[in-house]
Amino acid sequence: MRRQFVCGLAALAMSVLAACSTGGDDTAPRPSATSARPKVSAPSAQDGGGTDAATRASAEQWLRSQPSEQGKDAPDERGFVEVRTERGISSFVWQTRDDRFCAADVGGGFSVVTCLPHPVPLRKGPHITELGYVPDPGWTVLFAADHQEVTSATCAGEPVEVRRVETLNEGRRIVYAAHFTERRLGFMTVALRRGTAAATARVNVNGVISQGPRCG
């Protein structure tokens, strides 16, 4: 099955969490590796009863049952935050109690759960930090905006669906998800609001394996 085929690819794609950052100084320490845990016993679409709400609930219940998500990789008081649910697959992000970033792609009979080994420091000024990718459904790019808000995004001149996923650090950091229907190459352009000022930045949309139409 296709989902089984992309299991290794998904784990590889998620391993880029916090590999890149743009829009500010590059002096903060970066984690040398992520903790990627492919699993083969996640709920399938049939387990969720066929609706997005049931799929999401089943996926979250499965996540909560896993030993790591009950231990050091357990979410803080905000819990698991849904990124997207589609075609029997749910994706989530969360912060652990020690402020590390995690992401999960659950459904279709298996999951990929990835957590950073260290927190991503909040920058002192406006900054974009690329956090990683969720490979299914479609292709979702996760990134954080420090001390600014995203107002829109484009890829090769076309609008990109971007949604606010989570607000952290008393509003000083916002995590966003940019969704594509397929893998993309290059950089998308995001429009930003910094108080009363406007700015733009580029965000890498490549996975570890570069493929798909080019953004720019």
C-alpha cells in the first residue's frame, strides 16, 4: 500500500526538523538529530469510522497510548494540536513539558512521530524558523514566526493555504502550517506584519528528498 511505501520516506522527511532557519541571526545552537519513531500499529481509516472527527479522535487516542507520549515526549498542558485531518490521516504538533517541538503523522495503519532533542530558542528579534514537514495528507510545511505574524504566502505567484497552528511564548512565537497538495521545491514567500510595519521572508518548502514543482 502507498502509505506503507512512504513510511521510510516520511521518517526521513520529518528528520529535517529545525535543520534550517531564516530571517535573522544564525548563532543559536541547533539540535544535531531528531528522534524519529516509525510505528506500524496506528489506527487505519476504518478504525475512525470514516469521518474527519472520528479519524482525529482515534489518532489522538492512539498517540496518548504510546509510552513515549506518556513520558518525556508527552505534550504540555496545551496537549496535541491538530494540523490537518484528511483521507483517514491526522497530523499533530505539540510542545513537550521541557519545550521541545514534536510532530506526528497518524493513520493508514502506521505513524511517524518525531521530536527535537532540544528546544528551539525564541529569538530576540523577528525571525522565521523552519520546523519540518508533515508528508501526508499532501505536503505541509511547519515553521515558526518570532515577533511577527504571517498575513499571506505565495508559491510561484500563487496563493498558499497557511493557517495558524499554535501561539507560544505569550504571543511572541506563532507556529504556522503551509499546506500543498503535493511536494514542492524551492522557497515560498510569506508576507509578514511586525507591529505596524510590513516585511517579507522566504521559507524553504523542500523535504530531504527534493521533488515536485518549484516554488521559486
